[in-house]
Amino acid sequence: MNEWIATDGNGPEVHYEAQSSKLAAMLYVDDGDWNECETETTWIQVFVRPAGDGDEHSESHWVRLDPPTPFCEDGSRNHEWECPHEIVGGLKENPGVIGHGGGVKIKSVCRRCGLYKITDTWATNPANGEQGLESVEYVEPDDLSVAWAESNGDEE
């Protein structure tokens, strides 16, 4: 184990024991309170340097931070994701899937509460322009998804 000091430049420096600077950066993000990550993935830049005397060279790592899964109607965070063509669109043969850059966006809907989930397999970090990342976004239910979810409840 190595000792590292990590910060995002806005908060305090925090000491970690980790195998690598990247792992120390991930631990820093895991320990943080990130209000900006409420409904969609964001990336946090973390600066990490070896702990010790002097000004050692610091490294910068971008760490993916997904939003917490919103609560479903039963109070849990367990959703039943489906891709009904009439709700999520796309091709009938591949509902909810739309080409996006070198990847796809996949739209699904919870059959119990109507919440939408959009997974992007070719996301871009807006802070540095890096592409080819994966992100997730949650979108509030609309009248169509709520009506669909309610009708699914009647079928059970």
C-alpha cells in the first residue's frame, strides 16, 4: 500500500492508503458529497500526489460519478426496467435504442413507476471533451409512462 493525498481543488486534502493514485482518486470521490450529481452522470477531476515531504508531482484523474437511483413507488431503489416500443421509441426491432456517435443511447422505463433511465454508451465528459464514456441519466415520468406503468399493474 502507498499513501496518497487527494483533492478536487475545492475541498480539503485527504490522505488515503491505496495501491495506486487512480484508486486513491476513486476513494476520494466515494467519500465526497457531490450535489451536482442528482440526475445524471458527472465526472470529478481529482488531483493526487504521494504523501510525504516536499512538493511531489501530482497526477490528475477523472472519476465517473453516477447519480443515485431514484426511489420507486415501493420506497426501494429497485426498478423493473423495460423497453416497450410504444413508450421509449426507436426501431420496433430494437426499442429504446438510438445510435449516438460510436455507441448508442438506450432508453428504458420502470414498469412500476414510469421513471425513465437513459444509458449512453458514447457519453462525453463536458469538462475535457473526452468521448467514448458511459453515463446514466434518470428522467421524471411523464403522463405516457405513468399511464403505461399503471396499466401494467392491472395486468398482474
